[in-house]
Amino acid sequence: MTNGEWIATGAKWSRWTRLSFGVVFLSLVHCGLSRSLHAQSVRRIELSAPANSESIITLPLGDKGVLLLTKTDRVSYQLTKYSAELDRDWSLSGQLPDNLDYVASTFDGHGAVYLLFSSYRLPICEIVRVSIGPGFAERFNLNVVERLQVTHFKTLGDGIFIAGIVEENPLLYHCHLSLRQARLLPGGERGAAIQSLEADTTNQRMTASFTVRRGHELKLVANVYDEFGQSKGHSVIEPKADYSLLSGRLTVLDDSTQLVVGNYGFRAMQANGVAASQGVYLSKIGEGRFPETAYISFTDFKNFFRYLGDREQDRMERKAQRRKEAGSDLRLNYRLLMHELIRYNDQYVVVAEVFYPQFRYQNAYPYGATSWYGWRYSPQSYYSLYNPYMWNPWYGSRGLSPQQVFDGYVYTHAVVAGFDATGKLLWDNSIELNSERSIDLQEKVRVVKQGDQLSLYNNYKGHIRQTVIRPNGMTELKPQLDITPVVADSRIQSALTDDVRFWYDRFFLAWGYQKNEGRKTVFYLDKIEF
């Protein structure tokens, strides 16, 4: 296949591929990373693409390679599989489902990638299962309700779980591909919001967690299902008096117990419809177990306010201390994107990124939006697939005027903290995120267990920054790594988009759109070794 065959002539595709601020999402670096290591490009390939078109979606598959999903025209797409050495294994073409949009994908970690096509206007969706070994695809059409805005998409074996919302009512669909029929699962109710879908492949179960609002009370409900959508358990976490549970993610401890981690807030602080997070809670749930919940206020953290600078940090800490001495707590108003809990030695490590949504008053669409996602332009629906800010009932989008346009999320800092089995805070630290901004809520920090320590990686002003955390919570900032000379090329005049992520072993994968000296736009894949 020639590079010219890769020219995409249709409308621009998912804004997920648009990183307007050049945000670099990074995760793992080889365990032997040190001052002497440097980055080098192992192999780079370039594919032709017309100017101002971003229609290629990149799906890294670890050591099994990478899959490119390309919109070739208004009604067609192409799938091309590359090996871990960036050699082309196979390519196949498909027809886009009538009037359906690409929404999401998920990789089962073994041999299949699942693509989801849906539409806000139509009561149908389509699943495409791609077998990455032999290179063939199967299509499954499912009936759903109209006006479904998809928020989560996960698979468990041949079981498909699709969560979404219709007019503020959460819905959870299940379909076993052997039956090819979608059905609604119980659990969603008005005033509720689905927080997460967590697949436990070891015990073959899927857990859906909901926040449920009753008057001024907000509690967390967790429903467990097997591959066939059959109920396998139900747990409820009731909040402490005067508290509300704002989010929750579940981690499997054993075959009968799960640990929920999320953020909570004072009930009285939620009255204006905007969630105000006060701290972190941890709760154990399981069959026959009464939830044991620990609440830890951010004012109990030693480094939570460090991102403010010395003077402002000192002012906030002194203010919090005065409130504690008076028998109360300083009321806070933070919004957090919670990571999956990490089990580290005999500790539980919580990582969360603090953000706030930014708006502008203008009769214009949010940056990064494309005609492919026209249905998202409504003032009530301009958010992405997984978005706890949109789907938490305390947050919502009610009250926005037609001129109030969402303009992205701004990240201030990330917090990382270690807890013991009882929920006692052992240590904490914070990492400045340099006010990074993006159209979607996505994790900007990657945490990796390396021997007896944790390493945190994030992009900081165009460099890879590594922060090492010892078991006692002490931190060490490693020298920054500059990958710009690796990704950039002397022939490149401008970069339209760039993304760099951990791929496998000691390799990163970089991709994006660039213009060369002849003003020709190319899409590139670059394998980088550290």
C-alpha cells in the first residue's frame, strides 16, 4: 500500500486525537532509568494526510503492536495493524454504520479490539470486534434507546457493557455477543450517576458503581455482574452524617472484598449544584461485609496546598489549623479525577488530579470540536466519553446559558498519598501540573511500581519529569528528559498534534500530525527507546 492510500478525504474525526496544547501523556519508563540514559528513535514511519485533516485514531496494543483506525471517506474506514517493530501486518476496510459516530474502543489485552459506533439521534449502536492476530472484523448491531449519550464502554469476555445517560437518567446496557441482543440492567434510577465500570478478569466480574441522590444525601451503590449480565452482588455505602459521597472507584482485594476510593464533600457545600470535594474516603465492601469507611480531609495532608506557592500555602495551612483548633474544618471546593487504587507493599496508594472546568461566554463551539460530533454542541452535552464532571449529579450542566461555552479543563496539581489497611494517612505529596489544559478529562500523571519504590511520570513544560517516591513517602525528583529532539525532525516546520505514551518494555510510542518544508501534512508513528 502506498502512502497516498492513507489520504483521508472525509470530515475530521474524533477530537480525542486533537491535543491542542501539545499535552504529552506518559506512563512507564524502564526500571533502570538513570542520568546516563537518553532517548533515541528506533523506527519512524510517515503516512500521507491532507492539510487540516485529523482522521486517524491510534490504538496502542502493548507488545502486540498498534492499530490505526482511519476514516477514508464519508462512509468508509480502514484498519491497519502494525507490529511492535512498526512493520505492517495487515489492513482491512469497512463501511461506517449509517449515521453512526465512532465513540470509543477497548482492548481486551489478548487478541481483540472492540470499536463502538453510536448516535445521539438514533436508537441503535454497532460493535465491531477486530481480531488482531488473523486480521478480521465482525459487526454486531444492538438496539438501544434514543438520545443515549455514552459515558462508559467495557468488555468482559464476550460480554459488552455500555453505560450512558438519557435526560439525566443513567442506563446500563449489556449484550453477550453470542446472543446479539442488548438489554437494560437494573441499577440506574433518576437522581443517580454512574461513576465507573471496573472489569475484574481474574474473578470474571464487572462492577458498576453509581452515586445515588436522595434529597440532600448522596450515597454510593455498587452492582456486580458476570460476563452474561447476571447479578452477582450489591453493596451500598452510606455517607457519614453531613457528608456526601461524590465519586467512587473500586479495586478488587480478594474474591469477596473490594476497596472503594473516592472523594467526599460536606453536604451543605453541595447546595449550589457544583460539587465541592473536601477529601478522600476509603471503604471496604463485599458479601456479608458492612462497609468500613475512613474519611481523610485534604487539610490533614501535609502537601496538598504546596502547588499554591510558599506564601499562599502557609496562609491556607494556618487558616485550616485555626479551624481545627476551633473544632471544625476549613471548607474546601476542589474537583478531582481519581485514579485506580494502587496496592503498594502493605499500603494503598491514592492518586488524584485536581482540575477545574473553564468556560467562556461566546456563541461558538468549544475548541477541538468537529462536525463528526455535532450532537455534542448542545449546551447540555459537550463532554467526552468518560467524564465524572459531567455525570456526577452534583455537577451537571444545568444553569448554563446558551452563550456559556465549555473551553476545556485546567489541571492545577496532582496528589498522591499512602494509606494503611484501616484508612490511616501515612504520607502524601503533590506534583504541580503547570496549569495544563485539555478538552477531555484524561489522566496526566502515570504511576508505576518499580521495585520497592513508586515512580510518577508527567509532562512538564515539554519534558518528561520523573518523581520517585520511597516507601516512607520521601520523594526524589530525577533529571528531566527532553524527547523533543527524538520526536522532531529537521525537516519539520510545525507540529499540529503530538502524543507520546508508554508502549511496552522500555519503549514509548509517539504519533501525531506534522508539516514538513513543503507544507505537506504527514501522520507519523515513532518508536522511542529509553
